[in-house]
Amino acid sequence: MPSTSADAPPPDATGLDVRPFRALTYREHDPAHLARVSSPAYDLVTASGRDRLAAADPHNIVRLILPHVDPAPGQDGSRSARDRRSAAAAASMLRDWLNQDVLVADRMPAMWRYEMAGPGSAPTSGWLGAVALPPAGSTAVLPHEDTYAPAVAGRAALLAATHTDLEPIVLAHDPEPEVAELTRQVGRGAPSLEVADPDGVVHRLWRVTDPATLDRLTRALAGTRSVIADGHHRFAAAREHAASAVGGSDVEDEGHGRVLALLTPMGPGGLQLRAIHRVVPDLSLDEALTRAAQGFRLREVVPLRDVRTTAQEWSATAGARAFLVTDGTRLAELSQPSAEMTAAVPAEAPAAWRRLDVVLAHAALLTGLWERADDPESVLVAHDVDEALRLADERSGVALLLRSPSPSDVAAVARAGARMPRKSTLFVPKPRTGLVLRPHGG
């Protein structure tokens, strides 16, 4: 019988080191139950959305990924203290759910074929596995976005308390024919789990324990490299937690030295890429355009039907470097940046990074002409046009609408060793949180 990667490391140390793991899943696999207890990824859940999910079921996973603890009088109100209290509450709740058999542990290590099929779109397929955190200098897992240190600290506190990967990161790996063939073969059988999310995306998972299949899969993946498509903060938190768990040693700990990841191919069968927009609170459209006109060609856009529809159509098209600015009632296009605006992008940076629209937007417009610090309070992010317009209205500000970079743009930036501004890319569809968890040491 061939050895599985649970027993022996993959042969190519420069590629992805993926192993099966003993998962935690909800004991009840009924699709209606899974719909009630699952959630979007933590960073896609708004405060009101968190309340709705928590109210849907007492065991909704949002209670673990976004634990809520009311501070007691006199308690330390710092963010780090709040993170620790929330993480401790999540760990206590997780233990309760395990003791009550709400969540149950697999007896055998497995990898999970994961398929997401949205309305009218081709399915996206990949594999859930335990991916080794690569050493410094490795190109096996490359980030492409900057992270926000407080967000990393919050996720690291949760890892330290729960010793569990509560949701996967997402990696886009080099296309590999053997992986594609195994994905096709396994998908012919009946899925182990299935659930539809509120956006109409159907999530299907196949639990795979066959040693020969796992061996072929992990060896094939060992010849690929990947770019982080989603989960930069969770990846950074896993690195931070692994370093603290082993006292800074580079010797891998079987549980803490890995991270739960959904591995999808770059290109056909993989994820689609969309833009993430910006919203600047407390900035009138008139002031925004007056300042922007100092460095860009300004053109008022006459909506074809309404602002929302025109903005959505524009953001879905390819074009030269340009942005839309709107307050929800009027719309303007900024294009043809001046030499001074172009010079705001550091010349010493890699060419792949300098060419990105989002980099120009941050360097020349957001932190330049609009003089806003690049932090989550000064510059908000919105994952679609509707959200951007809603936030602009609620915060008396303007929405800055961007076009999406291409997957090849993202890969080029990552392989050049550069980082895009935080929250620059939106890979879709998103895996559903709560379907498969990875306890450390499992």
C-alpha cells in the first residue's frame, strides 16, 4: 500500500506540503441544519449580520469566530484585553459543544473535495487540507496583500485559546493535471455534506480517506506553488501562533505548524476575481472632486439608468487607469493621472505592483489628495457596489469604485515579493465557515 502524506512528507519541499487531517464537523448533516449553523467568513460579517446569524441557531459558528463578551465594570478596555476575553469565551463554548456532541471529531484523517456552484456560473472546485506554514524565503505560499496588525492579533488570540482552525484560508495554486483528474473522479460520487447559502451558492463536500487517492493528491500538490486568495490575516495569525507555540523554534509542531486551507486551481475550475471598493466617511462629493481635479481628468457621468446600475456596469469592464467617485446621487470618473500623481507611486517598487489601479488610488488619491490615513476607520472597504453606496450614504461620505485586477496581476505581485494594499481583491465564491474545522494535533 502506498504511504500517505500523513506518514511521509511530500517529495518536493519547494511546493505545497498538504496533509489530511481529522476534522470536526457538526453531528447533524441535514442541509437545513447546516444552513442555520454556518456563516460567511468572519471578515464578511457585519455587526447586524452577526446578530442575525447568532439568533438563527444557538450553535451557529459565528458565536465562535466572532465571540461577543460584554465587558464587566472596571475591566481593561484595550483591544488586546477584549481579544483575550473573547477568545477565552470562544474556547469555553467550543469545549461545551464538543462535550455535548454538537461537534464531533473524525476518527480517520481525510481531505475534503469542496465544490461551490453559484446560480448561472461554472462550479469552483478545490480541496480542504492541512497546509504546512512554509519557512521564510519559501515560495510555496505567497501573500499578495498587506495586513492590519490588530486584526492579526485578534485571530492569533482565537487560535491560542481554541487550538482549532475555525475556518479555512483560500489558496490559488498552479494548475496541475493530476489534481484536476482526481477532483473530477471524486466528484462523481455522492457528497458527504451539502448546503445552500443565502446567495444561492450550493456548497458540496466529499470526505476522502482512501490512502492511494490521498497519496496521489498530496504528491501532485507538492509540485505546485500558491498565492493566498483569501485569509491573509488568518495566515499571518497562524504564523504568529506557530512561532509562539514552539518558542520561536523552526521545528514544526504537527498541529500548530499547519493551517486549514481550501486549495483551488488558478484559472479554469478556480475562483473568479472582483474588486473591493473604498468608502471615505465625512467627505462631500464636491470637496472630493475639487481635490481630485488637482491630479486627474474629471468627467461627470450621466447615468444610463441610475447610479447603481451605471456603476456596476462600469466596474465590470476593462479599461485604462480610472476610478468612479459617487455619493449615490451623482457620479464622476477620474482618469489620466498627472505626472505628479503617477510619481506618488514609489518608483523603486516592482513594476507589477506599480501598474495596479488600487495602488494608484491609495498613493495618489486616498492618502494623497484626500489626505486620509490608510486604516479601517479612515478608509472603509466594500465588497460590492451596493455596499459601497450604502456605506457612503450612512457615513456622509463618498464611494471610490475600482475595477478588479486580473489573477495574473495578483500572481505577478506576489511573486515579485510585493504586497497590494489591504483588502484589494475579492475572490469568489467564498467557502462557508462551519462546515469543516481543524483541531490542532488532529
